[in-house]
Amino acid sequence: MAPETDKHVPRRQARGTQRRDRIVTAAAELILRDGPGAVTHRSVAAQADVPLAATTYYFTGLDDLLGAAGEQIVRGWAERAQAIGHSVTELVAEGGVETLSTRSRALLLVDAVLPPGDHGELLGFYEHVVSAGRSPVMAAAFAQGRGELDVVIDSLLDQLGARFSAVLLIAVVDGAAVTALCEGRAVRDLAVDCVTELLGGA
């Protein structure tokens, strides 16, 4: 006779997955708020409101946790760009994309690349994303995840009739953001100006 199946196993597995996800999300929040150096087992446990032992149970070490957090951060970028892409797909289906001005297209592209938030939030975002380059694990996670983001952005560019790559768009937006942040200017305004010029030239 086969042993009785433990009906509670799936429930325990689901709770375990949820707890792991909370830990990864907490690490990602710490990275974007305070930089990769702020990620310790103790700080992540406090941020996720889980026992300290949980951070070592689900991950082999801090590098493993940092890598998972980096993947989640880049996945969030891709999901935000995908949401913009869906709205453009609807416009294309309705034949309305042709009515968009060059600046309106630029605004959509900038919104797909820049994170939401005001000047202070954008400053913190770029400070901590750049500092992630000091962590080989974070740098590798960002580099790997960028492939997914580039695919989404390339599709959006194609829908909007732009003749340049995601790599160029992201470089222009990031460059405009850093320039604006250094000079105390409005980040989105400068980024839209630059992308509008890029679209006009293309």
C-alpha cells in the first residue's frame, strides 16, 4: 500500500517560496535605497521581517542573495517597459500610433527606461545602481538581465518606428539623467529633449 501523501507539503512549499521572495525583495530594496554594501544577513532579515536564519536557509551566501536581488531589480525594469509596450500595442491596433508627435514618442520611450519617482528618488536610484558595479555578482546579474530589457525596448522602438537600438536609447536616457542630476536640472525634461532630438535625427 502506497504511503499516504502529506497534504500539507504543497502549503509548506508555498510558504517557503513566499518567504524566499520576501527576502529577495528586501535585499533589492536595500540595494536601491542604500547600495549593495548595505546588504547583510542581519539587515535583510530585519527588512523582510524574517528570522536571521532564514537568510542563510534559502541562500548559500550573500553573493547568492545579491545575485537574486539583482535579477529581481532588472526584471522590474523589463516589466515596466513591457507595460509601456502594451499601451503602444493597443495604439498600433487602433491605428492611433501614427498620430503621436515625435515628443510624445520620446516621452513613452523615456518612461519605459527611467524608473518612476521625483528628483530625489532618481538620484538615489542612479547612485546605488552605479555603485552596484563594485560588486562582481551584482554587475553580472545586471548584465545578464539587460538582455531581457533590451528585447522589450527593441520591440517598443520598432512599434514606434524608431531606427536605433535599445542599447543606444538606454545610453542616451542614462546619460541625460546623470547630467541632469549633476546639474540640478529636471531629469525627465532633459531625457525627453535628448530622445526627441534622437528620434528627429533618426
